[in-house]
Amino acid sequence: MGKLEKIIERFKQLHNTDPLIVRSPGRINLIGEHTDYNSGPVLPAAIDRSIYLAISKREDLVINVYAADFSEHHSTSIDILEPAWKLWPNYILGVINEFKLAGKLDKGVNIVFGGDIPLAAGVSSSAAINCAATYALNHIFECGYSKLEMAKIAQQAEHSFVGVQCGLMDQFASLFGKEGNFIKLDCNTTEYQYIPFNNNNVQILLFDSGVKHFLVSSAYNERRQECKTGLDIVRQHVPNINSLAEVTEEMLELYVKPISAIVYNRCLYVVQEISRLNKACKDLENNNFDALGHRLYETHYGLKNLYEVSCKECDFLVDITRSISGVLGSRMMGAGFGGCTLNLVYADAADSVVNFVKAEYKREFGKDLKVYTTSIAAGTSIVQHGAPEHTLDKKQLTAD
């Protein structure tokens, strides 16, 4: 029995009714790390690993949530919504709170969710949960929100109930994902374009370091503040600058470096990363995967040395690939302090690359390396209505 079937079965066992099922994918980000909250571009894609969320309305105001992967319940009421003492319910409760504040809820809900996205691995399981809940509530309460509005609701929910001041990239990728395409998203204007990834000879592998990062207690918010500090310093001299996406390396050298070496390094990484991303889009358009792979390595060492969000396990996984035939590029992916590395590999070399890296990782750290093969998938959608299949409206299944 697959993950989706287990979610449906558990929901029926608990609530004796047919639910609405929403699927929301995790994401990878090819390049453009920590640029989203600096109003720069990013290059994510939805992947073929997802959260499945089953939902139905109640007749009272009770909120009843069951996390199938943890076998844990959390219950509360719309009248007394507040963050839970444990983390996982807050991804759902934060979304419900946003709908409550907007005056969109008049009933409670039953929810069961679970999926096959590895947790705390840098592939955004948290945004997938947020987006699944947002999409489901938007549908069953007939709110009429667009995908962009839903992405912003999901983002705000993580800000307010989880305490992570994340950018919009993860939520946008989960909702706007398109099979076979990366999304070049301008996080300042939310303008976007799809960039095809159409080379069957190249594969994306994720190596999971096994080091779990939990951003609530990490230096994520600290890095965000350091970037803001650098921007504020530049704006004292160039007032018309609105974000680091408009700052040059020369400005940082002239205005920020004399004041703070740490803030300078953080901002320098972001400015250089934005430049790398724009060049990477050209590489994709030209199928120049050698150049693209080189940029991935540059990003990793920027994250390690300038932004200082890597760890020894991720550094090992990236460093070791440089000597392996068939690997085009590698970098730590996600906010940092653990999680996965993203590896661009020739498809015919994938098996030998995986076997070699697994053996070396086991030898170095004494633990098994998990490897995920990913493909680029479509974004959040309705999988099944809580009604007979013949009543489904195809327009609803594809609506924004």
C-alpha cells in the first residue's frame, strides 16, 4: 500500500468519511540560495516527493490534526488558536490562523497528513505541508485565492506560527511547479518564467548527510539580519538602493567591508550568487552543463566560506565528488547546517557515483548515506475529492 492509500485509509478509520486529498511537492533549488529573502532571483523546481493531506469540514469549531508519519494527534479549536509546544502542528495551525484572520473559516476541520519528503533535508517538507493545507482550505471553504495569494498565506503562516522568517521561494515552487521545468522567480516582483531542463543524459541526485537542520533554532534569522545590516550601510551612501539584488561588489568593498568583515562576507555571497544564477539560466538554455556544474561548486564554497552555513558532512560530500568521473557539479542545498547536497551527474554514471560516495561516507562518518533520485514534477494539486469520481470538475483540478 502506497503512502497516499495509507493516508486515505487512516482518515476513513478516524473520521468515517471520504476526504478531499491534496498533494503538495517538496522542492529542489538548483542555484540561488539565500537570495529569496534578499529580493533576488531563485531557480527552484517541484520534485516527485510530496506531502498528502486529507481534509474534511466538521460541524463544530474543532481543529483535529493527525500526523500519520509520527502517529501523533493534535486538537484545538478555532476560538483558541495558538502555537503548539511541539513543532509539527504549527505548520498546519499557522495556515488555519491566516484563514481565520481573513474571516474565511466558519467550521472546524479534520486533517490527516503524511508523505515521502525527507524531513529536515533541505527539500522543504515544511513548505509542502503549509501549501497543502492552504490549497485544501482554499478549496473546501471556496475562498478563491490565486496561487500567488496562497503562496503568501503559506509563507506568513511559517513566519507567525513557526518563527522562521523564510522567503517566498519554497511556497512558490510547491504551488507553481511545472513538470520538466525550473522556475526563475524574481522574489522582488514575483515575476517568473519557466526554464526547461530537457537533457535526459543529466540526472539530479540528492545525498542526504543525515545531519538534521531545524531552522527555528539555527542561525537562519541571524543571516537574514546581517544582510539587512549590510543593505542599510550601503543605503546610507546610495539611498535609492532597495535590496542586495541592486548592490554591486564595489559598493560592498567601499561601504560595508570597513565596518564589518562578517556582514561584508554575507552580502558578498548574496551578490555573487545572484550573478551566478543569471549565468546558470543561460547555461540551461544552451545545455552547457559543464559550466552549470562549475557554478554549483562556486555556490557551495560561497555558502561554506562567506555565508558560513555548511557543515563538515556536506563539505565532505561536495569535496569528494570533485575527483569522481561523471559528476558535473555539487553543492549543499537548502538553508544550511545539514541536509542534502545536490549533485548534477551524467545519468550513465549515476550508479557508480552513488556506490563510491556511499562507501566513502560510511568510511569517514560510520553511517549510511541516503540517496534520493529526483525528477521535476508538477506543483500542488487536488488528487481526490471526497465525492464520487464522476462528480469531479476538471476545471477545479487545474484551477489556480
